[in-house]
Amino acid sequence: MMMNWVVTSLVLVVVATIDGARGDTMVSGTVFCDQCKDGEISILDYPLGGIRVLLTCPGENGQFTVLREATTNWLGAFATSFPGVSDMSSCRAQISGNGQGCGAAGGPAQDFRLMFKLFDDQMYRVDPLVAQPTTPSPFCRRPSSSPDPHLPPPPHLNVPPLTPWPTMPPLSPLPSLPPLPQLPPLPPLPQLPPLSPSPPMTQLPAMSPSPDLPPLPPTQPPAVSPSPEVHLLSPPVTQLSPLSPFPELPPLPPLPPLPPEPFFNSSACPYQMWMMPQHKCYWNVLSPNLTVALVFGPLASTQYGTNITLLQSMYGRGEPYRTLLREGTTALLNSYTSKQFVYQPLEIVQRLNLALMNNSMQQVLVTAYKFIKANSGEKGNTTCKFIDCASPTN
């Protein structure tokens, strides 16, 4: 009796627990500024913070209604939860109003994509939402097939319509020719005389046998007399007189230095070598007056400002973010000077922007340390191969 009461109590507890269980749904996504207006996320695009995102689902009549509004953080990410909702597979997200921080209208809406499900709990992910400016950024690569907007349109030629050809009258029939006269028949060929019979062939007389030749006498080899021994005498060696010394040539003028060319072997130089006046000729690809914003992109301009140049960035020290910029600029210069540098130019720009985007002091220090090892030649086992650019003095 006691056992039946315990089993009945457990069944009632389980039923009450299942009846009161509710599923929770989590939705997350990001918003970017699509500067090239190509619908893809590239290195020129940056996340937008403070953007309002509308989360909508279809109603009974099929019209989408707004269930909630989320706002992105400074990294362009948003996340929200829906307690008690277990299925949002037909919902979608879109940017509210205009692009706000991007300065133009928002891009198309994106559907919810199911990433995880456990019982009634679900997690959805939204593909990146984009806001696009009115015109693409001038740093974006234009497709070769699109016309240049700065070129004037082709002139419109007023060509008069072609006049139709006049109708030709029908040709008159040709007159019929008179019949040709009949040719006379050819005379018969004369008959050839008969051939005379050939005379009979005569038989040749028989040849007489040739006489026998006498046998040849036996031959003996002639006796060879021994040749007298010959002794070769070498001529006496005469001693040559010593050569007179050559006259001393005047000193050659110093040759001008070779123009700096990219090293085909490995080379890595620290930032102190790039700041020396005698090495300024190696700034032949990147000018020292170029701005950091133009070389490293909008994220770097937000961190360091729009007016700082590459030469000014070489003076940064004592602070992790300025150390990262100094070593990143040095690595970019080394990659354009040496064919065998450990990092390529695009990889250096991506690593610096990734360290700035994560907003992690540890990531900034690790990236700066890797650039320092590459610029010192420790990573790659190389040295700096700079020579002075100034002409040698006489």
C-alpha cells in the first residue's frame, strides 16, 4: 500500500513538471557597413554599433509583425531571447530605418538559421546584416565591365534613314542565234604499208679454252737489319731574364651606388634602421607621408586618427597600441622591400585590424610581439641588408 502511494506521487510530479516546461529561444547576429555595396563582407567593411534591428515573424495572415527590437553593441553584434517560444524557423531580421552609422538605407532582411536544439530550447543565428552607403568607397575595386562614371556619355549621332533602292525594269529576252552550219566530214586516214620480216639470228662460235698459267714461285720475307740505337739530346735550357714591373695605374674614381631594388633573398630591418636618413631611399614603395587611415583602413583611423602618417607612426613607444602600429608599419615596409619576408602585405594589414577589432590587450601585445620578432630577423633567421643611400665621398 505504501509502495503504490510513492509511485503515484512520482507520476504526478513528473506530469506536473512536463506540463509546466517551456522552451526558450536565443537569436544572435551582426551588422556591418558594406562600403563596396557588393553584398559581401570584406576587409574594408566595419561593424556598426547602436543599430536597431527588427525581429519579425509571420502572423496568421502571412504578414510579418515585429516581435522585438534589438540594438547592436560597439562590435556590431546583437543577441536576444524569447522565453516560452520553441519554433522561430520562419522568422527573419532586418535593419530598422536607414543605415544610420553607414549613412544610407539598410540591406535586405535575413532569415533565422537553426544552429542548436536541445528538447524545446533552440539557438538561431542570423547571417550578417549590411547597411550600404549611397556610393561605393573609392578604395573598392570596380569591375572591368562597368563603365567609368567620370567619362562623358557617347555623342548621339543623327543618322538619316536609308532610302530604298529604285525598282529595276525587267530585262528583255536575248535574241536567238541562227543555227551553225554543218561541218564537212573528215577524209579517211591512209593505210600503212606491211612490215618486212626480220632476218634470222646467227649462232655465235664457241670460245677456245684459255691456256694454263705456270705456278708462282714461293716468296720469302726480306731480312731486316737491326737499326742503330739513337740517343735524343735535349737542347740546353736558357734562363729568361726577369720581367720589368708594370707601371702603377692611377686610382679609379668611386662608382655611384646602385639604386635600391627589392631583395630576392631574405632581409628584415627593425624600425630604427628605417628612421635613419641614410636609408630614406628604401621608402620607394610606400611614401612616408601616406596616412595610416589610407594604408590600414577605417578601423585604424578610428583608433589612431585620420592625420597620422607612416613616418609619425614609427615614433610610437611606451603604449601597446602605438607599439602595435609602429611594428605593423615596419613589417609592411619590410614586406615590400624583401621578397622572402615572413609576412605578405595583405596578411600584415589583416593581422593589425584583427587585433584592433577584438579590443583585447592580450591580442594587441601578442600581435605586436610577432611583428617585432619578424622585423628583427629572429623569425626567418635573417638580418638587415640595408646599405647607405648617400653617394660615397671622394
